[in-house]
Amino acid sequence: MGKNIKIIGSGFSSLAAACYLAQNGNEVTVFEKNESIGGRARQLKRQGFTFDMGPSWYWMPDVFERFFGDFNKKPSDYYELIKLSPAYRVYYGIEDFIAIADNLEEIINTFEKIEKGSGKVLAQFMAEAKSNYNIAIKDLVYRPGVSPLELITTETALKVGQFLSNISKDVRKKFKNERLIQILEFPVLFLGAKPSDTPSFYNFMNYADFGMGTWHPKTGMYDVVKGMESLALELGVQFEINSNIEKIIVENKKAVALQINGNRIDADIILSGADYHHTETLLDPEYRAYSEKYWESKTFAPSSLLFYVGFNKKIENISHHALFFDVDFNQHAKDIYDEPKWPENPLFYANFPSITDKTAAPEGMESGFFLIPLAPGIEDTPELREAYFEKIISRFEALTNQNIKENIIFKESFCKLDFEEVYNSYKGNAYGMANTLLQTAFLRPKLKSKKIENMYFTGQLTVPGPGVPPALISGKLVAELIEKNL
Ligand SMILES: Cc1cc2nc3c(=O)[nH]c(=O)nc-3n(C[C@H](O)[C@H](O)[C@H](O)COP(=O)(O)OP(=O)(O)OC[C@H]3O[C@@H](n4cnc5c(N)ncnc54)[C@H](O)[C@@H]3O)c2cc1C
């Protein structure tokens, strides 16, 4: 008989888990503290503009196909995808940028033009990256992180050297041009750590980038949330928004109920897709599996300073996604990971969804999203936010050769303190715990509580790690583990 399963949080991992658990005949309810579902992928709507508040790069379309395929559906049953062309631009100076095409052949030509001989090297690098993608994303990440043996296969045994070297070293061995090196190091930033702390094997992210392309759901990433919500509702999942979980009640070493507004809600199984550290604080100290010292010792993905900006005109000389790498990449990385402080000259990323999606801004206007990665736990004040907006918007104007400051109708910021308050995020991290060698698979916080029965976890602090595709996989893994243990 189906179990009564209560899920904390409504991010992608919780939504995925809810679908699988409901498909297996369980009675599933999702409780979200905020007024809308989707976790970090929530939407912001202001004066006719719509922003995706978090994720904006739709990578690894095969993972989404596999998710919907598990329910005999396709992503296209719920949303339409557009392949971006160019995928993105990387700026290095005033109107000086490299556009990354939507196909590998053209990208190889671009490389060759910048560094003689690098086209052929890139083709070989991508063949290896594709092979790693097939091993990692089609197989390894679908293992539950229970045992080190999960990582030992005939294929990984042949690639052991790639776990001992790192992306930064590997890319520098093959390419000399600093711009090409930065482009190849960029995708692993999604995994939350420095390229020099990320094993070479993770170059599968380069295949996700150049090999599979950058996609955009027709009216934004929130289309995916709505698609998953529709599927969940079809399967009988119930949603309760504005429902902050205050406590997880444990009796006889079993998680038995949630507390909301002082009321007790019983459950056979409790699953949390909220920040793992926060979830443990909902348990009495003796039932927590990881100490504060443990969390303190881990490498977390960066926090971020974000701006959602409405412009009353179209922005020129720009593409849907743009990276501003006109300053020292290594210095900014040091300011995030080694000696945490606000970077003097920050790298930043911007996207303008209204270039692709006419519903994102009123006619003739543009919606802009700006992101500066920052160290988790950093000081966050209104003055710092404002000073950094001024820094990046001035640089943006110079690099794209136009004036836009006077065309700002409104801007909203979101930073470390908001990540903590809105998502209960540990140190205000933006996207979870990084995937370094020592924070991979069985070395990550576990899907099942080590201290109490009937308590499970999913999401970006457990396996497989940060990002939307891993969140879908995490939901599947935990649902399988719950079914196995019933
Ligand atoms: C700015 C930004 C940009 C990003 N860009 C990309 C990108 O381009 N591509 C990509 O693939 N990934 C990207 N990511 C990462 C990706 O968004 C996340 O890894 C993923 O969405 C995490 O999903 P999750 O289910 O683990 O957690 P979350 O989305 O954090 O969901 C957890 C939910 O739990 C809720 N919650 C917390 N505490 C409680 C409580 N006590 N009671 C009830 N509910 C609670 C929270 O409100 C939240 O809704 C980005 C993230 C950010 C922040």
C-alpha cells in the first residue's frame, strides 16, 4: 500500500522526487515556505517584465528527456525549446568578444582562427569530453552515492589519471591562448569550484556546452517548473505553498511528523529538498548526522549578487547570454574561494531573455539579469550592492559601446542575505555544495539520514550535486532509495 510522504521544499529535486513517488502509488504532499513553487527557479514579475530569478542556462537536454520519458512523456508535451544561436558571447574588451556558435564545427573554426592548430586539438578534447559525458551523465550520476564501488567501472578504471589531474592543468596543456582557456574553464564553474580544484574527468561539462548546445524554454526556465508541476498534479501530488516547516518531529528514532504554524502533520516518510544544513537544524541536535564543523570544512558553490533590471529600450551589441571576462579570472576566483572578499574587478554574467522571448518585456523594452559570483558567507549591505551595480553597469556600457543607465525603469537586487532568508541557504550559497574530488558521489551528504529512520534528503547539497539536471537526477535517486527501503 502507498505511504504518506511529506516533502519539504518545491525546488527541481523535490518536484522530481514527488513525481516518481506519486507514480509508485504513494500519497505525496509538497510543502513550500514561499508563495510560489520552483525554489531558486522562481519568477519575478514587475511592470510587465518577467525574470527567471535563478537558473537561465538550459543544458543537458537529454537529462530532461530522460526525466519526462520515465513518465512516458516528452519535454515537448509541456514546453517548447529554442536552441540559442549563438549560444553565448564572451567579452574581453570594448566590442571585443568571441561568439560561441550553436554547433561544434563552427566552434572548432573559431578556435582555429584564434590559435593555429587549436581546432584539431579541440576536436580531440571534445571526443574525450563526449566519452566522459556518456560515462558520467548517462550512468555514474544515476548511482545513489552509497558506496565508493559505484565509481569503479571498467571505463573509469581506464581514466583514473583524469580524477587525479584537474581541468585547469589539462586545458593549459592543450591550449595556449588565454581567451580559449577561459572559455574552456567556464562550464565547470557550474559545478561550484575553481577549475584547478575540479578533476579533468569533469570536462564532460565542455561536451554539455559545445556538444549539446544552450537551449531556452520558449517563455523562460519557469516553463520547466510549470511542466513538472503539471506532471505532478496529473500524478496526484498535492502542493501547499506559504507553508514554512518549523520542525521535524522524531519519535523512537523515526521521523514521524512535520510542524507548520505549531500544527502537527503526520507522515510515514519525510523527504527534504530544502538546503541540507537547514533541514538538519529542523531536527533536535542528537538526530543531526553532520556537525557545524563538517559544513564549515566543505567547499560551497559561490553566493551571488543578482540584479533584475527593466530597460525602457532595446539593448544593442549583445546576445541572450553574455560573459564579461575582461578582468582577471584567477583573481576573482581567489576572492571567492581562497581569501573571501568582494572582488575589486568582478567578472560578471548577464542575460537578456527578451531578445529570445517577447513575453519577457513590454514591446520595445528589454529585461536584463546581471550576476556577480561572490564568496558564500560574505558581508552584504545595500551600499555594497549599489557600488557593485555601478561598477558593472559602467563596464557594460563601455564594453558594449552604448548608454543604458538612463534607460533603467527599475532594478531589484538579490544577494547573500536574501539567499539565506528566502531559501534558508547555508551561508547564502547560490547553488549548493561544490563537486570537487573529495565532494563527489559517496563523499557527499547522504540521501538517507544516518541517524533516524524514514528521513531522506535530496537536492544540490547531496548527490549528484549543483545544477538543474543534477536536481532532477537527485529526485529520481532518492525516490528509488525510498522505494527500496519500504
Ligand atoms: C542565480 C542562480 C543561477 C543559476 N544558474 C543555473 C543555470 O543556469 N543552470 C543550471 O542548471 N543551474 C543553475 N543554478 C543552480 C540551480 O538553480 C539549482 O542547483 C537547483 O535549482 C537547485 O534545486 P534544489 O531542488 O536542490 O533546491 P532549491 O531550488 O533551493 O529548492 C529548495 C526549496 O526549499 C524551500 N525551503 C527551504 N526551507 C524550507 C522550509 N523550512 N519549509 C518549507 N520549504 C523550505 C525553499 O524555499 C526552496 O523553494 C543557478 C542557481 C542560482 C541561484
